Amino acid sequence: MLVAFAIFGTLPFWISEIGLYPYLGAEVLIFCIYALGYNVLLGYGGLPSFGHGAYFGIGAYAFGLAQFNLSSSLWLCLVAAILAAAFFGAIVSLFISHRRGIYFALMTIAFGQMFFFIASKWTSVTKGEDGLLNILRLPADFGFAAYPIQRNIPFYWFVFGCFVVTIIVLWRVVNSPFGKVVQAIKQNEARTAFLGYNVVLYKAAVFTLSCAVAGFAGALFAMAQGGAFVQVMNLQWSGVVVLMVLIGGGFVSFWGPVLGVVLYFVARDLLGVYTDTWQLWFGLLFMLVVMFKPEGLAGIWQGIVYRKQKPRSSASLHLLVMLRGR
Amino acid sequence: MALFEAQGLHMRFGDRVVLEDISLDFPEGRLSGIMGPNGAGKTTCFNVLTGRYKPTRGRVVFDGEDITGLPPRTIARKGVSRSFQLMNLFNDFTAEENVLVALPAMRQRGFDLIGDAMGDRDLRERAEAVLERVGLAGKGPELAKNLSYGDRRALEIGVALAAEPRVLFLDEPTSGLGTDAIARLGHLIRKLKGEITIVAIEHDMEFLFGLADSIAVIHWGQVIRRGTPAELRANPWVQNSNLGRLK
Amino acid sequence: MDFLLYLLPHLLNGVALGLLFALIALGFMLIIGVMEVINLAHGSLFALGAYFALSLMTPDGGLKLGIAQLLFDLPIGWRYVIVLILAPIGVAVVGMGLEVCLRRTYGKDPLYGLLLTFGAALVLEELIRLTWGPTERFIPMPPSITGAVFIGDLIYSKYRFFASGFAILMIGLLWLFLEKTPYGALIKAGAHDSEMVRALGVNLTRLRLFVFGFGTALAAIAGIVMAPIWGVRPHVGVDAVVPAFVIIVLGGVGSFWGAVIAGLLVGMVVGLTGAYATDWSLIAMYILLILVVTFRARGLLGKKSVLEL
């Protein structure tokens, strides 16, 4: 975790040296935000959404539309994006929250496809296949001073700030009483209900929360790309976040998604140079992870750390058994 | 008047009648037992009483209030708590977290998104007290799935207790336990008796006869005998049928 | 009358679609019944069937084996018949490969089966895109089943008659297989209780492998027949899983005729939506899914099933 901060916190100073570029760093961080928010739903809530790209896209469009029609304040536009994604997420959650497993998964696909379809057909608002262009990176106005973030390096710092804020907020959420209840529901929904919890309400809330974070990431992505495009809402893109979170190890670690995102982008930019088929290999890697190590990269890491400690603890256990035996 | 009452419960699944005109009452502060052979309808009866199923006909009354057909969470909030025969813990939580989640004080803070769940000294003390009560003192930090079978049973009851119920329903608490563990459990339940109202389904007749104030025998979905353990012991019909296994 | 004439072709479209949907759904259902796995890759295997057919039908499909030339030299009618047999077998092999991967998830949280097949769907789609390109392709059809038929004032596509007839034939054969053969009886038994199948001393591993191959072959057949109607695109897969799922929820898991009737129903809805708003016909399925799951989550038969996990 400290390593992650050290890497991302100094990234603009060295990334050009290794042949990459700060823009890539910003994109990685944006997807980290997206994946961390998604993992609160999948890893902590055990609720598989295969249509999360929709809320990412809604955030992107809402940011653009707010910028064109409402206000030129960065903060207001970001809030608009978050609220829009949360709003649609909340509506969808009304339909899906009393569902479980496969019903839940397929309903998220259905709603995701619907939003995708609407976004591609409603050309007067979204500009359809062309995308909503000319979305600006508005200056970050802190009251006492306003910083332009047009160029990639300042923009990177801005996204880094957003990343840190997201981590703090989500870290508190998963460790809050709310986070505990959500984890309890994942492990045993019926028992949680028998303890007096309104399970449906909690599921709706956690779904809405992760949609809001997706919308936030979407807005940042619209700034990064200078436009909002309908492709991010399709099933492949929704699938990508699932792959990233799972390969990284979202089931066992808060930080897993960050690992997954970094791996994805490294694979894309390094393997992508050599082969067009990298996405295929990434998909196959995903299948292998589900089959052999559903705990993902973070699980492998924990396994290594645990194994290092194990000899000692098992030795002491052995000693204990022997003493008792006497 | 009894704290918890069932009045004329009928339950049908499709064309199968599982419960037929069951009326029971559980007086406050007592331990009431329900017994009967496998498939007699005990567990269904339990599920109806605690809100998992809505009865086809009849009423469930708790503290003078009709709670028939209310969802489990509403019934739970009124102070009815249950344990499960098949163990139903939060396996990836520690023993302490299992109990913590069950505390009503935690439930009230359920939508607190910012606070630290494990940082509240008061909550943790209460959780620790519950663990101690069920004989799991010091086992708080262990994951529920790593506990021994007997400890998991105790934790199962701990979770039900942590909800601070007025009526505690225990579904076959001794099932799968060895003699020692049963003795330990009997000790635990005897301590609880008198503090709260308890209703237990039980297979182990000896266990139930040693603890209960009154017992209802269910067979073929009906209550066929009721009485104190002594009365049932003396009843020739019960002796012939159900108590064959009683030494 | 004009109104009817306008509507009738769309109704017939609905029937053709519905029968093919039923075929997809039946394969999907066999897999749920025996494996308790919801195969999200079912649609991708459906698409793969169409692409295999494409490769076998024309040299444009990219197949460069010498032996394939023999096939390309055959008259197109014979070629089509052979393709209808070979392509599903090829897909069945892929499906069986997927089943082998799935074995590691049996007995675990069903979420893993779901995630694995979802990953497989993405992989298959990517494979298709790499092999055959992202653009829409067309499979050449024998002239005897293309063109139009004229019935009175009605002009209708000959191919859709063929598609309906073929789907009815396949559904009939499947029914005979399940009802009249010992292996079919076994699959039906497995659909109720895999413990019992094991107790009968049947090799469950082999049964599962077979059923997965068989179910995906049915999807492939539907994919081939559907190809001229929907077009052959890499991402057509997901559009095929959703009707299959809707049909199963509507018809009830394990109900053969329930699936057929629900298939026709869904086909009608999609077909008729196509009559008034072509763009909306695909999305109609998703809306249908949302409505069905919201209001009738246990299907028309109201049974509790593995779908609820």
C-alpha cells in the first residue's frame, strides 16, 4: 500500500524516463478509482454487476452536459456527474436489490445494455457513435487559487488527489458499521435478515454508492479524453472492470483492484506493442485466476507472506501439542 | 398471558399439509420445549413462528401484538431471535465480528458509513461480554470457520443472544454434538433460563426433559401432547412412542 | 386487411425467432439442469457456430486446409447440410473444453461458475474478432432456401419458413431423445437430482461433459440457422443469452414445453417490436427480462430453482 502511494505519488518524475507518459498514469488512476468503487460491490458485497460501464458512461456524459449547459465550475460538474450516476444507479437498485446471484447478474446486464442502447440512439444528447466532444479540463478552483489542469502533468496531480480522496472515503466505508453489514450480507443474507437488518436497503445503498464512484471516475475519464464516448458503456468495457478487480484480488484485499488495474494497463501497453491478441491473453488469465486462484494477485501475495510466517507458528503449535501430550 | 403465542396455525406446501391447527403458548421467563420425530413439522413450525414462512392460516402473537406474516427483520427487531440447526454463521468474520453484527446497537448504526466499526469501545465490550456468556472468552479474534464444532454451536447461540432478544428460539441446539459438548451446552442454557424466554426444538429427549418447564409433542403436524416433563414421563402414550429412546 | 397483411410477416418472423430462441434455451436449460451452472458463454458459442459455418461454407471464411477445398467444391446445398452437422460438432468440442475448466468451480460458490463463463464469453468473442474480423459477415445460402415465397398477396422470406421448419424438427428430435432414449432419461434424472444419478452408478463426469457438449451444439445449430436473420457479428452472443434466460424464467426450469411456449412468446414480442420500431427489437428483450424478473422471478410454474443460488 505504501508502495502504491510511493509509485503513484512520484510517477510524473520518472514515467517519461521508462518510455511511458504521464497521461497513462492518469488513466491508470482513473481506472483505479472505478475499480475500487466496483470492488465495494463485488468484493465486499458479493454482488456481481456486469453492467457497471453504464454508470461510468453516465458520469462521463453528465460531466460533459453539465459543463456545456450548467456551469463552468469543475466541482459543480463533478458533483453533477456523481449525482447523475448515483441517481440512475439508485433507480436500477430498486429493481435488482431483492435479487441474488444469477438474477442480480443478468438484471445488471439488462440495465447496462439498455443504458448503452439509449446512449447510442439518443443522438441529440449524446451525439451517438461520434461521442460528445470538446469536454474541457476545467481549472481546479480552490477558492484561494485556481490551477489550470489542461496539461497532462497537472492533470495527473489532480487525478492523484481524487484517487487519494476516493481511497480515504472507501477505506472508511468498508470499515464502517455499514461496511460490516454489507460483508455480513455477502456471507449470509438470510441470517442478516433474521438479525433485523433491512437487507434490500443495504444492497441498494452499496450498489448506488459504487455507481456514484463509477460516475466520478467516468467524469475524470471524460476530462482525460476530452470527450464522452458510448463505447465505455458496452458489455466488454463493463467486463474489463470485473476482470481487473478479480485478477487483482478484490475478494481478499481492499488494494487488490489497484494491482489488477496496473496489471491490465501494463499488459495493454507492453504486450500491446508486440501482439494484437493481448486482450485475449488477459481474458484467459482471468479464467485461470477464477479456476485456480480466485483470490487473485493479492491472494498470491498474502499466500507468500503467510507461508513465510507459517513454519514458526506450526512449530510452536507442534510444541504445544507435545507439551499437552505429556 | 403468555409472551408468545401461536393460534391455530395451518401450513400447506402445495397439497401437502405440514402443520394442522397448531396452538402453542410460551410463558415469559420459561423454557418451553418442542419435540417430535423427524419430519413431524417441528422445523416448519419454527420457521412460521420466526417469520420465515407465512402460515396458510392462524396467528402468531408476540407480547399481545399480531406478528403473523411480518418479514423476519421486523420480527427480529421486536425482540425475537433464533439460532439455526444447520450452522449459519458469518464464516469469514471473526467470532467477535459475528456477535458484533448481531448487536442491536450495531444495527442502529448500520447506515453509519464513516465511523470505525471496530473502534467503538462500548460495542466491543458488549460483544466480548456475549462471547464470555457463551463460553468463548478469548476466542474473539478467531475466524468463525476455524472454530471447533462445539465452539461454532456456542457462537451460533451467541449470535442469537447478542440480538438481545426477549424470546430466544433454539433450533436443535445439540445436533451433532458429543456428550461433553452437550453437557457444556446444558450448563449454558441453564444459566440463560430465567433471564430470557426460551423456546427449543430438540431431538435429544433427555436434554430437553432436564431443562424445560413445559414441553409440547408434535407429530403429523399436530400437537398431540403437552405438559411438564414429569407429566409427559408419566404418560403411557408418550412413553410408548416418543420416549422409547429415553434411558 | 392491409393491416393484417402488414402484420402477418412480422408475426411469422416472431414464430421463426421464437422457435430458434426455444432451441437456444433448451440447450441452456439442459446445462442448468445437470450442471447447475448458468453458462454466460452460451451466446458466444452460439456465435461461434455461425462463424464455424462461415468458414466451412466459403473460402472467405479463412479456412486454408487442403481438405476444406474438397468441401468448397461440393454443390452449395450439400455443403450446407454437411456444415449443419460439422459446425455444431466443432462447437461441442469447444463447449466440452469449457466444461473441463468449469470442473474446478463445482461445489464452490456459484458466483465462480458465473464469473468463469463470463470470462469465457469475453475470450471467445475476442477470439472471433481476431480470427474473422470485427465487421459483419454473411454466410452464403443454398438458393433453394433463399428468396421469397408468394402466398396470395403475402410476400414472405422462404428462408424463414426453412428456419422455422428446421427448428421444429430439431425440437422434435430433442424431445424424442429426452423422452425415448435411456440416455435422455438419465439427463432428465440428472436434471432433478445429481445425487441420484451418482447413486445409479452413472459416470457423472462423463454425463456432464456430454450434456455440456450437447447443449452448446444446440446453441451452435441455432446460431447457424439464425445467421442470415441476425447477421454474423462478434458481439451477437449476449443478445442470444438474454432471450434464453428470459425463456427459462418464463417457462420454468426443467419444463420442456414451457420453454417452447415461452420461446414463441418472446419471439413474438421481439418480432412485433421489430414491426413498429426496428431499432427497439433487440432492446425489447432486455426490457422483457427486466419485467419478467421483476414480476415473475419464479417463472410461470413458480418453482424454486438453482437460479436463485
